[in-house]
Amino acid sequence: MKKREIPDIIVSRLPVYLRALRRMQAQNQQTTSSQELGEQVGISAAQIRKDLSQFGEFGKQGTGYNIAFLVGKLREILQVEHAWDVALVGMGDMGHALARYQGFSDRGFRVAMVFDNDPEKIGKQVGEFIVRDAREIGNAIREAGIKVAMLCVPATIAQAVTTQLVEAGVRAILNYAPISLSVPAGVRLQYLDPSIGLQRMTYYLD
Amino acid sequence: MKKREIPDIIVSRLPVYLRALRRMQAQNQQTTSSQELGEQVGISAAQIRKDLSQFGEFGKQGTGYNIAFLVGKLREILQVEHAWDVALVGMGDMGHALARYQGFSDRGFRVAMVFDNDPEKIGKQVGEFIVRDAREIGNAIREAGIKVAMLCVPATIAQAVTTQLVEAGVRAILNYAPISLSVPAGVRLQYLDPSIGLQRMTYYLD
């Protein structure tokens, strides 16, 4: 099946299914149902069946989904069977947090290099990394063939750094800067925005 | 309309629409279409029209949506017309970043108090806050009537702190700890998970 045939909205739900399935796996659970998965992720069982059916026949009527099989399939679809090297730019508070974040391992990512433009930070150790000069971004990323980056720089320079990253070959950017960015067609961009997370809950508060 | 009648999946998209609309507003744009909005957020125009129609008649055939009106409506629906006080627990890297984050203002939130259990951190200044002793969480939150919290503690104590927060009256938790949490019915929980953001993009990489 060609990639473009799957709507973005479905692709965006698959990592959430994957996370829930891996939680079940960690608890030694073998099988699940669209009903149970739906309750855990807050999406209807019908929607889950419909989403997964886009990619093939994963479940059996009556016996549900084999979790290990479905996890393998989702990792394959999302292309996270192997770890992607990730460049991290901006070593302020958020950059520090991400450089030491324990939640990437075994989910398809590995921070490979970290950058900042502050002479006070360049050459210093953060977690297991030595902070590199942001002027090296282009060459370093091109040389390593890195396609994925996380952006934690101030809003004022976020667009300029984004342009550098894209020119160096980055095709997927996770943006923590509180600003809207422009990228050319073919480059993916996701925002990690705490206000969005909070607004998704206030609707339900009395 | 009763809150429970709106599916969670639709509610979860409204903050994304709101952010895009506010960007348009910041560029002095007056009106938009479901087509344009859809292109900006990566959701089909039909889906957007369907989502918004759950809440009333917002657009006019041919003239599109008045942005200021729709922003006002979405803020009203999401209950972010006024700022919610937020408690921030865990003053590691991520907590520091959030205490100084500039993206909450005017989006419905205000960090009101910050906590940690580390004697080295308690009493110290972070941004405009003095870090309070985590043992005060219960009383402080109850007294201030705080309903919203952000959790940036290590995974090992995340569930214990969550239980404390809920007992103190918190009803919405944004979790940065890389661990799955249990909350009683009626308490909302959102995960801000960088791996999910990254996995939503790797699908598209060659």
C-alpha cells in the first residue's frame, strides 16, 4: 500500500496504540481487544478496528489481537524497528531534559548529537554528550546522514535553525519552541506544546 | 449540550484548531475556510466542518469562518477564557523549563506554585517562583483550589505524587514522567511524550 493512501489522522493515532500495547506487553499480557485498547487510549473500538484495517488483517473475530504481533506490525509501519539518530539543538532547560530523557530507548530513537550557539555551553558535557558548536550543524548532520531533529532553541532563532536543519538533510522536526515554523514540502513538523495538552483537559473540568 | 455527548477525539482536536486560528489572528487575518484551516493542521476540511458543527453553526456558506468569533467560541468551549492556576511538581530540567515557559500566557494557564522534594532545591528561586517543599502539596493545592497540575518527577515516584495531587483536588494532570499512571474516574490525564511526536513523523521518512 502506498504511504500517501493512509490519512495523516490515522497515522497520528498509531503511536498512541503502540504505547498502550507495549504497556500491556510489559504486564505480560498476550492478547487484547479493540474494546480494551479503546478504553485505554480514549478512542472508540470501532475507530480502532477501522484504523488497523487500513494496514491489513491484524485481529481475529472472537480471539482479538495478538499483542506481540500487533506491536511488531505497528513498529514496522511506523518505521521504528531500528533506532533513528536524532540531532538535538538548543541546550537550555528543555534541551538538557531531552538529552537525559529515558523514554527514547527502545521506542525508535537515540539522541546522537547536541548543539548550542552559546560559547559558555559549547564543549561542556550534558549527560553523555559534549555540546557542539551550532555552526557545525550543517556539516555534522550531513556527514552523519541524520534525518530527525528536536528543536529547543528560543523562538527568535527557531526559524533560522530550522532552515539550517532542512538544508542539512533533516526531514522530521519535533519543535519545542513556542512559535510556528515553515518547512518545505516533504519535511514533517510536530509541535510539543504543553498548552495543547492542558487545553485537552480543561473542557472536562467543572 | 451535555459535555459527555462530544467524543473525546473531537475535543482533542479543538486546541489544535484554536492554535492555528490564533496564528492567523496574529497575522491580522479576519476570516478563514475549513479548507485553509485544514491545510494548516493536517486534517481534512470535511472533518473540521463536522467537528465544529457539533458545537453550533460557526461558519457561513461562501464567506467561511470569522476568526475572532471562532476563537472566542473555542476558548469558551475549552474553558480557557480565564487562566487556570497550575501546580508544577518536580523541578528537574523539565520542571525548570516549564516554570519559565513563555507559551502559557493568554492560552488559559498560569503556573501558580512549584514543588520539589529535594532539600537542595526547596526554598530556591526558579524563574519567578520559590520552590516549595513537596510535603506541602496537599495543603497548598487544597487551599488554593488548584485543579490542574504538571508532573515532572522521576518515574519511580510519579504514581505516589499523582495520588497526592488527586487527593488534594487536582482533576487534570499533564504527565511528563515516562511512565503510565492510574487515576480515578473523573480525573483527566494527558501524556506529553516526545517519542510519540517523533513516531508520528518516521512513518513518512524514506
